[in-house]
Amino acid sequence: MIPVQDNWLHIQNNFIDSCDLIINSTYNDNLLRFKQLGLFKLLLPISMGGRDGHLQDFVECQLAVSRYCVETANKFFRCASAPYLINKFGENVLQEVYGADNEALVYMFAGDLDTARTMDLDPEYDWIIVQDDDRYCLLNVADRNFEPERYNISLAQAGADTPNELSWFQFYNRVLTTSAIGGLEHVVRLTQNVGDSGLYAVLGMVLSEADEMRLVLHRNINHALLHIQQGEQVPMYDRIKYKVQSANAYNKSVNYLKEVNELTDNTEVGHIITQVESMDIEHLTNLNEDYKGYIRFLNGGNEQDLYL
């Protein structure tokens, strides 16, 4: 059974039940709605006024959004996941960002530092996180000069397990692929009334595969968290396996979406493919190399992939 905290359940259910509004809303409308529901505080510690939610709750919310709009789901992830990464910066930084205002909105910016300095950022954002070479920098939007030396951590620090928490990359890889899985369910909803038996066969397979991917995702998160809660690091074998399965879920989702697209004239399917392929997960797209790494490790190799 997927663990869901009781004090969060009613919010999650209201959110999932009303997700059909996403498709007819602007991103800023959705941003406000997510904020009002407290979704951006799901992973924020209770000490900071957050929900201290379970990662499985986060996965289900991410899936719910992506079933209606993958692009919105990707943006949702970039805001709602930020507290998880900021926690890796340390307690003092967490306090700086959320101590005075636990409604502060932090966005995981997709571009580099120079691009961030020149972009017209959404006025709702208070802080942004930018990857600058081999580090993450936390930047206050009010200070457009951006001082990357003030708050930053290396990618290696972000990738390290900490007490009671998965590394950032284990969290990132597991959760972001949910947008691709939700995209599959979105496509089925869009095309299920076409009336073509050949398409129906593919859609039935897609639904079955999406459900299997979701179950594997939840299983992997639970297994990884069990190690962390017992004071252990997640074994390297499991890290490799989880990454391969995340990469496999993403790549299979893209292939299934393209297969459905060939059988329907619904232009929205093509848009969903574009949204899924634009996801910031380049390290999950070289599936063949991941398969090789899996076997190299079984043969005694030492895998050094940062994103494991």
C-alpha cells in the first residue's frame, strides 16, 4: 500500500479530483491554485511550516498533473521539489529561505547562470536554483546581480545520501519520470473514443504499461527509503537498477506516445510528445549505456555515475 499521511490526504484528494481544471487554465492560474492548496510546501519540513510529506504523496500529485498537462507537471516539479534540494544546502539556508516566509516560492531554473541574469522571471518566484557547472546555486530573485558564491553546493553534495533522506538525484530520477508516465494516460484519455480497434489494442497496452511503470516507481522509492531509514546507504546495485528502470520508463513512454501518434490524427498527441521530450533528463536518455553499466557492475565494475 502506498503510504499517505492522514493530514495530507484530504488536500491530495481535492487536488487530484479537480485536476481537470488544469487543461483550461493558464500556468499562472495553476501556480496560484497549487500554492493555495499548499502543494509547494509538501516536502518542506514541519519546522518551517511545511507538510513534511511522503515522497509517494509527491509522486501521486506529479502524476495527477501530468495526466492533464505534461508541461504544467514539469513546471510544478520545478517549484514543488525545490524544498527537497534546498534542504541539502543546510539548515541555515532552509531558515533563510522559509524562516520568515514559508510561502516563499523557489523555482528550479532550467538555464545557466548567465541566462538567469537576463531572463524575465515570473514575478511569483522569490528564489531560483541554477546549475552552474558542477554546483547548484541558490539565488534571490530580488537581487538580479545574483551572487552564486553566497549559497551553493556541489553536485556531489546534492547526490549524497543524508539521514532519513534520499540523495537529490535518486529523488529527481524517480519523480521526474512520472511526467512521462502521466503523459501516456493523458494520451489514452484524448484518443479513447476514436473507435479504431487497432488503436484500442495499443491504448490497452499503454494503460497496462503505465500502471506497471507506476508500481515499479513506488516500489523503488519504498525500497530505497527503507535503507535510509535503517541508517544504511542505498546499495550501488539498487541505485543502478533504479536508474535503468527510470530510463527505461522514460524511453518506453516516448516510444508508446509515438506509436499512438501514428494511429491518430489528434494533433494534441504530438504536443504531448514534444513536452515529454523537452523534459530536463538528458542523463536518462542514453538507455543503451545504462544497460551496459548494469552488467559492468555485475561483473565487478565500479560505476561512478553522479546521477545514480
